[in-house]
Amino acid sequence: MWKPHALAKPHPDQLDLRLRDTVVATVDLADVPAGTNGRVMLANGFNWQRYRVQFTNGVELGDLDGRHIAPTGRAAKRVRKAASRR
């Protein structure tokens, strides 16, 4: 799980995903149409949490965040539950 640096100021609507979480593209990306499923391969960032995702069509893209992807399955349930606790 990604833990923000003590000096970082994360965005309030920032996604909190883990490695191997499943996601879906919410917008058309380079070679990835909206609605394509994928899996988080890498999570990184200091003040801007971003993800590298391997999509089911074989394309792997980086620098994706809540503007580009949304969690699905168990990841979506976990994110909703964490948001309700805030």
C-alpha cells in the first residue's frame, strides 16, 4: 500500500489503489478505448499518486490517475469503504 510522504499534500479525490488491483479506463487513451479493463502494475508518486496499468488489450500505460481510470471489483469496494470512513 502506498503511504504518502509526511510533507506531501495528496489531492482529496486521489485514488488509493494497490498493486494488482483491477481498473477500467474511463476515457479513451492511446491505443486503449474507454471501458477497457486493466491491472495496476506500479504505483508511484510523491505528491501526485499515479499508476502504471497493463490493459487486457496488451497495452501498458503509465502516469494514469483518477482522471483516466476507475477501480473495479474488490478494489472499488475497498475504495468506497475507505471514502465512507473519511
